Amino acid sequence: MNKFLFRIIFIGLCIIPKSVIPCTIFFAKSQSKILVAGNEDWSDPFTKIWVYQRSIDNYGVLFIGHSDFQAQFGINEYGLTVDYATIPKVEENEFKGKQNYEKDLFLEILSKCKTLKDAEIYLAKYRYPSSYHQAMISDASGNSAIVNGNGIFKNSYKYQIATNFNVSKKNDIIDCSRFKIVKETILASSDISVDLFTSILSLTHQEALNPTQYSYIVDHMKNELHLFSFHDFEHKVILDYKELIAKGFMLKDFKELFPSVFAEHEFRLNHKDSLKQSFVKRIQRNEGIAKVIADFEEMSTKDSTVADYPFLFIKVSMSILAEVLLTETNGKPFQYWWYPWEYFHLKTNDASLDKTLVLLDYLEKIPKENSRQNIGTFEFKGVLHKLLGNIDIAKEYFTKTLKISPKETGNYLRAKSFLEYLNSK
């Protein structure tokens, strides 16, 4: 199978343009400081922080990302950083004609490069992977660039700013108040500092539906990563990112680093994924799976939306699977949707997968109006059985997935790729 074609098809079917979702990233340097900072504005309040462990094949990387373990911000042990901001769809890709990279290009950059110059070798050879975002890359020597489908835009000043307009549109009027606030504040200051950057983060933070879930400042001169949670700039955690990465794999809920704050607590409590997260935690705490299912059924009788098939238990199953895959790969960000072949060789005895299979068995037995309602259940059962070493059962469920999935959808192509691999053994 053409792996890049697989990825493009999946993105085309499943990614919704997110230009309405704001983020703010900025970089500046002086004789005494090299700083990069960002606000991550998003609806998911269950942020994770983890370390992708150093090995003979990769540098260690500290990531902050969403509850599905897809990374949003990363910094490696040499201080190379990558962060993303959504932009309107790039129609003309200047990377056309370059090679398609069949892995996560920016994960590869963070795990293989020390500097922006190193990263440019990859960017000169490979096509930018998305039409819907741009990335700011910076290094500990004081270099930065913004990259998107229109090209590479290196820093020509002592500062650089990325928000949600395409930086290649040089002649367009920049109608972004956050960009203006960052630029004007930096230019009006005699020098840059962590305090100045903190004030800029506060001035540009978001609230409402996509509030600023976390903020960060990297102080390269001190190897420090300053962190803030849910636009609360009164409480700060400072980490030595090199020291933390050197300790190896680590995974935490971001909120565990901070004191409880009412506004943040209420946002999480009333979030649509709060119930999903509670079920995930109960299963991971080894609570009896029968009790989890019984509670789900009782809730469903009181609130019909809880039982909307198949979303809740499918999402619970996917969350548990994502964390298992992250742990088994020592912190490699979750890539199953785009690169399922990254997990072909994995095998585990993680007990949470057995419980997850019970959830999926329960879903499979629920009467369906349409056989396609079983697509996700069959696909994930195939993956879980494969990971647990039940190869014949895995083949059975991947075959079932192919029978009911529309061709060329992500479900079909992932199941097909797994089945081809298993049949080749």
C-alpha cells in the first residue's frame, strides 16, 4: 500500500479546518536571553505532559499535548522546539515535487536534529505534511523559522511571531490583534525577559469555547521550561527540561503539576469528555469492569445521550489503547490514525487491554440498525487482539472491518494494512 496515500486519504476524510481556533507562538532574542513562548488554545482540558525516552535511535523529547497523546509542543534535549498554529487551508503547496515522508516529519526532526540548520535538511528534502497548520521551529542558539505548505520563512529580526494567518501572505493586511499585541509589546520593551513574555501570554490568552489550556516559556540560557495551566499566570511551574528528559520516559496529567483552581476545575467537570475520562481512570485503577458497565447502563436510563452508540465506550477504548501504545514505545506520540504500521511489531500483556476488550465485546452485542455501526468496534478489537498476541482472532476482526467499511476510508485502510502484515508472517 502507498503509505503516504493512506495518510492523505485519512486526513481528507477526517480533518476539519481549524483556522477558527486561535494559538499564539512567539520567539525573541537579545544579548542575554533566548526565549520562545506559546499559548495553546483548544477545547480539550485534559492536557498531558510526557517524555519520549532517548535511545540509540532518537534524542529525548519532552512533549505537551492533548488527551489523545497527539503532541502540540515539543522540545528535545538540545533545546530544539516545535509548536503549531492552525491556518486557513494552503491551496498551493511550494513543497510540491519534494519527497513524501512516510513518518511523522516533525517527530523525526525533534528526535534527530539538534538545531534549526539540521531541521532544514529535512525540510529541504520532504514535503510539508499538512495544509491546515504552520509550525514554528526554534533552537537554543537563537535561530527560528515558521514553516508551512508555502515554504520556510526564517527569522529576519530579533523576534518572530506565529498566530493563525499564513505568514507567506506578505502583502495581506495582518488582521490579528494577538499578533499586533505581541509585536508592539516586544518592540516597546528595552529588553526581553521571562516576566515580559508572561505578560504577553496573559494579554493574548483566550477564554470561551477554546480557552488557553496551557502556556509555556522556554528560557534557553537556563535550560528552563516555565509552565502555566488554564491561563492562570499567578501559579507557575519551572522545569529543567534537559534534566527531566535525561530521566527517561515519564507521563503525567498536566493538571497534576498545579494547585486546583475553581475555573479550571469547573471547565473540566462540565466538559463533554469528563465522563469518558472518569471511565478511563476507573479502568486504569483496576476497578471491576462489570461495575463500569453497570454504571454506564444506569446512567443511560437517566440520560439517553450517554448511550449514544458507540461514542462513549469507543472513546474510552481508544484512550486506553493510546496510552498503552505511548507507554510501550517509551513516549512516542500516538500515531495510529496516520501510521498504523508503526505498531505492527508491538506485543504487550497490559491488563487494561483485557478490560478494554470486555467493553468492546459489550458494544458488539448491542443490537444495531446498521452493520457499519460496528466498524470502530471491529477495528479496535483487531488491534487489541494483535497486541495481546491473539493473532487468529485479530485477523478475524480485521476481516470483519473490511467487509463493512467503505473502501478507502481510514478504517478500511488501517485494517487492510494490519491484515496484510499478519498474513505475511
